[in-house]
Amino acid sequence: MTETISPPPGSRPDWTIDQDWARYSDAEHRTWTRLYERQSALLPGRACDAFLRGLDALDLHQGGIPQFARLNEQLGKLTGWSVVAVPGLVPDEVFFDHLAHRRFPAGRFIRDPHQLDYLEEPDIFHDVFGHVPMLTDPVFANYMQAYGEGGLRALGLDQLHNLARLYWYTVEFGLLATPAGPRLYGAGIVSSSAETVFALEDPSPNRLGFDLLRIMRTPYRIDDFQQTYFVVSSLDDLLEATLRDFAAIYQCLRGSSDIAIESVLGSDRVFTSGTQAYARSRVAQ
Ligand code: PHE
Ligand code: FE
């Protein structure tokens, strides 16, 4: 079990804070608008329809940084989700508990204009632009709630390291198969201009069919573009694959080793067998 850490001063017991929208500076609003314009120009034809539909439905464009109160009226009507402000990363059990109750914890701060592309901690652009459009999709909305419930369970079973990989390779870096080719739904990709292009168009990374057990055995990168992306055949299939009881899967995983991050296995459904040239060039630096 993880130890319980208490929230920082000024936060509520569930770690939420007020968004305090009036305190954003004009420069901060301009940062949002720049990022919004850049990504919304890049994403048609690259992001999946569910994401683009959500982006349209939410109106994240008027007046700079969105006001959570207004956003939540729109989002609540669509799927019953809401966004709550938090001071930064929160403990796992707090995060999962919010998700299990259809609340998405979002950072309140926005990145510095000198660091538009590099982020150590998720900011409001990643959290809101990246994550919230998909929460307007009823199936994905259910998946995220189920993930929160599953996270609480995994914590109790001491299996979070395996389950966290599922979050990473779906919610953050997932691709969705369409007749026109893979499209993006992962928040870590759609909130990054460079990875938006890399994930779909670069010959370096592998693009492999979604496979629950395989994903839970695959480590991931937190410091650079992914070496492998996983492609789900539909959001319904993603939800269905995760509705089963993971206790048996965790049992199975206890006896199996990790799969090297760049490997393509004989059992993989291969969309792209990557050259890994990009990853190699970074090691050589
Ligand atoms: N079905 C999983 C379990 O039994 C929970 C879960 C659902 C996990 C959806 C992730 C995503 O623990
Ligand atoms: Fe995220």
C-alpha cells in the first residue's frame, strides 16, 4: 500500500483547489491561444473523429484559458464528467478516486511561453485540451471511469506498475484504427505538435495492434517520443477488453517478464515495424 500524503496548504482534502480564473495574466491567455491554434490546425485528418467532435462541442477557444465552471456545464450535459483543478500531480489513490467519480483532475498552471514544447509536469493545456475532448465520447467516458475503479483495485493488489502501462499506451499515447489509417486519441500526443506528426508519420516507432497483456508487459518512455504505439480497433473494443476482471491477468503477469520497449513479437498485429532510427539517434547524442 502507498502511504497517505496530505494535500498541500490551501487544497481541499480531495486535493482540489479553485481554478481562480481571474488570476490568469493576458500573457497566460495568449499562451493558451497560441497552443490551441497550433494544435487545432494540425489535428484535422490526424486526430480521431471522437476527439475532433469533442473539441468542437466544447468551445475551448473563446477567451483564452477555459473557465472550468463553463466547461463543466457543457461536459456535464454530454457525459456527466467534470474537470477539477489540482495543484500538480496528486497521489495515485486520489487520482483514481476522482476518475472513478467522473472528475478529471487538471493542473491549473500553464506552461511558460519559452517552453511551449517541453513539459515536466502536465499543465492545463495538456490536461484540458489533451484529455477533455475524449471525455465527451460516451464510450471513452466509461473507459476512464472504469480505469479509475480499476486503479483503486490495482493499488490494493500491488499491481499498479502493470496497470499504469495501460493508461500510458491508451489514454496518453493511444492510436485508433480507421479505414483511412491510424488516427490519434492519446492526450499526450494530441497536446504535442511534434509528437502529433511523429506518432503517425515517422518511420521510427512501431505501431502495433492493441493487446492488453502485451501492453501491461511493455515499459514506456517518459522522457521522449514513444518507441511503440498501440492501435485499438475501436473505442468499444478498448472498453470491452478492459471490462473483464484483471485479477487473473495480474496473476499471469506475476510470472512473466517485461518485453523490451522496441520489440516486435511474432504474435503482434503489425501496422508499422519501426526503424527505431529516431530512438537510436537520441542514444548516440
Ligand atoms: N476490469 C479491470 C479490473 O478488473 C478494471 C479496469 C477497467 C482497468 C478499465 C482499466 C480499464 O481491475
Ligand atoms: Fe495526461
